[in-house]
Amino acid sequence: MAVLSLSIQLNPESFALNKEATLKNAISLRGTSKTGKSQTIRTFVELLTAKYSNAISEHEYRTKTDIRVVFTVNRLKIGVESRDDRLIESLDLFVKSGCDAIICATRTKGRTNDAASALQFQGFDVYWLEQPTRTQPHEQVLRSLAMARELVEKVTVLITAAETPARRLSATA
């Protein structure tokens, strides 16, 4: 498993996600309680749907603070879960739904962390992003926005890879 850290000046071309024909990747936003993981995931969904207005959503569940949804964007199916206490159920849904990518929030240790790690046994490459710890409320908002943008950049790499002719040929073979 690779551990990725916050990199605001990310070059999407250097992101080493699995861009092969299988395109099974999970990105877990890991952090302690009350560090803005759910806020980051919600912002990620807002930014992604703004960027890809053709995204088709299913299995959508939203509250004021949390979201679970499966998107299809240009042939890539993406499962997103912001709430760690519902994660195990959501990961099962995402795998059964045939998601190519999963974006989720987990704690730094424990059952949700273990559940995200176990995705490797379902054929996913699992990557970890560390949610910065909270210092001041305004800093948390800015860090969540920066992390959400980084997630969009990473998922854009996957969406672009899913659009390539090699991916389409192998998906239909």
C-alpha cells in the first residue's frame, strides 16, 4: 500500500494510480475524528459533478453532513462514501455495483481502516491520503478544499485513462 500526503501543487501526470485496463483503485482519506474528512468528501463530490456535468448518479444518499453515491463518469464507475461508520456497508455496495474507483473516509486505525485495506483482496489498489489535523476552523476549511481538489485531480487521471482506446478495447474483450 502506498501512503500519499497532501500535495497542493500536484502534477496529475505523476500520480501513480493503476491506469491499466482493470482500473480498480481505492483512495482512502484517512484522519482522526473531527478533522474534516466528511467535509472534504462532500466538497470533492461538488467539484467533480461541476467538472463532469454528464455524471450519472445512483445509490445516492445525502444528509446535511454526509454523502454516499455511485457515479458513472465517461465509462468510469466511482463509489464515494464520506461517513466512516457506514463504510463497510458502502464498500460492499460499491464492489457489488462494479465500481472501478472508490473514494472513502476512514479513521487512522480500526475497522474502517481495515475495511479499506481489505479492498486489495477485491482487486483494488489501495492508496491513502492523510487528512491534515485541524488547527483553526478557517484552516480546516481551506485544507478540506485543497484536499478535495487533489482528489478531483486524481480521479480525473482515472477518468481520462478510462476514456483511452486501450481501456475500451479491454473492457469489451
